[in-house]
Amino acid sequence: MLNKTIAKFAFYAIVIVLLGWTSSLTYSFLSMAMPGEFWLVPLFGLVVFDGGMIGWLIVFLSFAEGAIQRSVALILTLFNFVGVGLMTIAEILLGGQSMTAAPEMLGTAAIWGIGIWTVVNVLGVLLFHLGDNQARRAMAYQAEKDAIFDAALGDLKTRRIAIQSTMSAEMSRAMMAELIADLRTDIDKDGRPDMLERRNDVALPVPQIPAPVESNEPPRRSWIDDLRDNLAGSIPTPNVGNSTHDAARHPVAEPVREPSANGREQGRGYPPNA
């Protein structure tokens, strides 16, 4: 039991050291291949190579369902392993050593490999989602629905052929009734259809102007009428009479004037006895 535990510990220690070693070489080569990029960009590249290899392996063992997902996960695990080997060899031979000459095409292959491995891993993610059992079931259901709909469109033509005589007869009757009503039109109400008269003989009916409707409502008053009534009510009526009290007015009789000695009336601008 103790030996098994020690062996397991030794195994995982080797795995961690190997991944750290290959990851450092991959990161170094990616930094050299993209010198103008931010330092996090080469670190993200590890997802395509070292991280991708381990990640797809875990997906294959514990998460993939169905033949499509398991195939995608296994293929990308092996494919990323090849990419890790390419990055490791390229960094060792092109990283500045002078003991041996690097192959002429190694640098070109490694640079192209960065883009190729990135695109293939993205494609693998898409295929993995398309291979999901729930997605496959939904696509199968939709395919059957589409087949039923296409069959319905084909059956629609057959049903149209079967009832087109009845429907066309019904439509023709309605069209004929509309045509007859148009032929019998008599705009001027002279008893003759308009189509039997010349164009100038057809008189348009005189429009009848409706008589004004009498209303019991009182006429509307304007603001000028209201202002006039208010002013008239606020001005007091003068009380002119023969008394200073508010009594009824009595007519005042004019005094009788006697004529003077010379026969003229008095009080008309002549002095008395003049």
C-alpha cells in the first residue's frame, strides 16, 4: 500500500515537472515568435498546446458523451501533443544554441503551426458542441418537423386540385353578381341603366344639402356680452325726483303765470309789467 502511494506521488510529480518544462519552452517560443505582443498573449497560447492537450484528455475521460464528442476529444488530445512537440523542438533548436544546425523549414513550420493549431482547436470546440446528445436530439426533431412540413406543402397541391372546381364556381358566381350589379347601375335615377345612355346624358345626382337642425339650446354668449352685463349691474341708477328720499316720483305742475298789464306772459324773459 505504501509503495503504491509513493508510486502515485512520483508519477504526478513527474507529470507536473514535465508540463512545467514543456510549457516554459512553448511560452518562450511564442514570446520569440510574437515579440510585439503583450506578455499575456503567449500565456494564452498555452491553451492551444500544453493546456489543450491536458484539457481535451480530461474531457475525453470524464465529460464527452457519444461517438462524436469522444472522437473529437481524443483526436485533439493527440493533435495538441504533436503541437507541444513542435513548439518544444523549435524552441530548443532556434532559441540560440550553436551546437547543431536547425532544419531550414523548422522555423517556418513552427510559425505556421501556431495559427494552424489555434484554428483546429476552435473547430474542435464547434464540433464538440454539435456532437452533444441534446443538440443531436433537437436537430433530429427539427429534421422530422421539416420533413412533415415539406410533405404538407406537397399535399396542399393535391387538395387544391381536388376542390378547385367547387371553389372556382363559387368565385365565378360572386364575380358575376358583381358584374350584373355594375351593369344595372343608374346614377341619375332615370330608370335606364347608365351603360345604355350616352356619356353626356348621364347626369350626376344633385347632392342634397341637409336643412339646419333647430336647437332648443339658448344662443351662446360671448365674453363681450358677459362684460356688458357686469358693467350694467355695477353702475347705480340715478334717483331724480322732487324729494331727497327714496320715494315715488310725482309729477310737478308748472305754476300758472298771470299775464302782465301789457298783455305779455311773465317768466318768458320779460320783466313784470313790461
